[in-house]
Amino acid sequence: MMIHPQFRLNGQDITPDILSDMAYSLIKEGEGDEMAMGEFLMDWLSSRRTITVKSSGSTGTPKTIKLQKSHMIKSATATGAFFGLNAGDNALLCLPVEYIAGKMMLVRAMVLGLHLDAVDPSSEPLRFISKTYDFCAMVPMQLSNSIKQLSQVNKLIVGGAPLSKKIKSCLSKQSTKVYETYGMTETITHIAAKPIDQDSFEVLPNVGITKDNRGCLVIDAPEIGCNNLITNDLIDLLDNKHFKWLGRFDNIINSGGVKLMPEHIEAKLSQVIDVPFFVGGMPDVNLGEKLVLVVKGQVDEELLMDNIKALKSVAKYEVPKDIYKLPQFLMTDTNKIMRKKTLALINPSKN
């Protein structure tokens, strides 16, 4: 596969031969994510036309997906054009290479000629770094733990879960340009992005969007192998390039005939909840499903409920009927809450 002549990895000039030796060394002598990086680089340099990746499993059973290398190159090129990345720009890889988001940071660097530094994935990726980077990708937890050092990154993309209003408020004081992204493994990471102070996503070059009769997004992007891909993401389609993400169709709660969107409610509740949480639906004799709030750890339930009811943005039917506390949530390998499996842990009689 083509390697841009300006591509650098951890400060080292790279040729295909050097990269092959580096990959072999990482597989034999590396630890943790270094081994995953070595295996991916070896696969990338091979004559095979596809790469096998695995999905996070946040909305179902994790699955393996084959992606065309040519499609991954097109995705990298589209990202470079959208975010104005140029050969020689400094980039930081702090995501696990085991998953598509980490793999694509490597592909972007190789295709666009970025100078990429790879660090061990952690919840505080900038903690021991003094260098400034032009481009970086993080998950929300990493971003939340990096606020004080965020000026070291000029452009940052964040995906995997929506950002809370609290984090967005902190980011408004930062010079870093932060973008929320929309995408999935099947779309080779993001196909749309938006600045955090805006409501609507803009699609990347050569991506077409429509919606089906459920109101869910349909993606048509042949250059990255997506031909009318039907998603379960409810959207407000503004035009053929912009949409607002509303939530997951499979997360909708039907409570007494009122359809509730958990993600919409969670964005409001995040103003008064400082611990990890989510809302979901549990069986109810009268309502069919009742809205419940699930929090991680200990909280003062009475005080929390009073604070929720005091929120002017929260409608009466958006106030949880019950609050449940769990010591831990079930999470995917990419740190996303497994909502339905976590709800199944709750024993109402013991809360």
C-alpha cells in the first residue's frame, strides 16, 4: 500500500521496509496495544485487499467486518479535506489500534503524510505530553480528563458517545477546535462532523444522506463501500448535507403512548448529574414502559429528583419514575455503556 513520503511515526522517517521491520518488532516485543499496532501495520502492508476489524458491540453483539483498503484510503482522504490536514502536520494517536478509530488514525497518517506520535491508550492521554499537535482523536472520557491540557491540540475530533452539556461548557473557554463526529465501523469511522457549539452535522465529501420511513438515517457513500446503508439513528434531515442526530431508534421508550428518546433526556439531565448515568425503560403495568434513571455509585436520590424536577427544560413525562443505583455498568471494550444488559442487572426490590 502507498506510504506518503512525509509520513513519520514516533519521529522516525518511514519507508515500507522500515515500517515492515517496525511492525515485526512490535508483534514480537511489544506489549498490549503495541502488538495490535504491529499486526495492523503488517496486514496493511500485505498484498491482501481487505482488513478485518471488529465492531464495539454497543448496540448489539460485536461482529467482525471486512473493509476494503481502498475504501479506508478514500475515508482518510475525505477526513484530510474536511479538516484541512496537510502533509507534515503533527498528529497524536491515543486510541486503541484494536478498533477502527485507532486503525484509521494510522491510515490517515500514512495516506496524508502526517507526523504521528503513538502513545499507550489511557484515560489521560495528554498527562505526560508537552508537545503541541495539529490533530487528534479521543473518546469523551479522554477529552473530559484532558481539559487542562487541551491547548496542546489545535483540532480534536471526539466520537463514541454524545458530549454532556457540562463538558461543552468547559470547552467553550478553550482555543482548541473540537468536533463531534458521527460514524460507525461499517462507515470506516466518521462520515459527518460538527463543531461542538453547533446542533447539526455536516457530511464529509462524497457522502449522500436520506432518511427512511422510520425517520432513520440512510447513508450512501460508494467510495467507502456504503451503498444505501440503513442505520437505526433517528435524525432531523435538514438538507442533503446536514442533519441533526436525535437518538437511537432501538432505545426509544414507549411510556403510556408517549415516545421518549433517552439521549434527548440524558442531555438535559447531565446539567445536574455528575456521575455516570443513563435512562432506560422498564416494564410497567399501567404505562407499558416506565422511564427510569440508572446511576453509577451512590447518590442522594431525593435531592437528585428535586434537582431534576427543577430543570425548566425537562417536561413532566421526562422525569424518571424511579432511580436505581449500580456499583458498575456493563461496558464494551471501547467504554460504551451496554444499556439493555446493564438494565437487566437491576433488581427493583433491592434498590
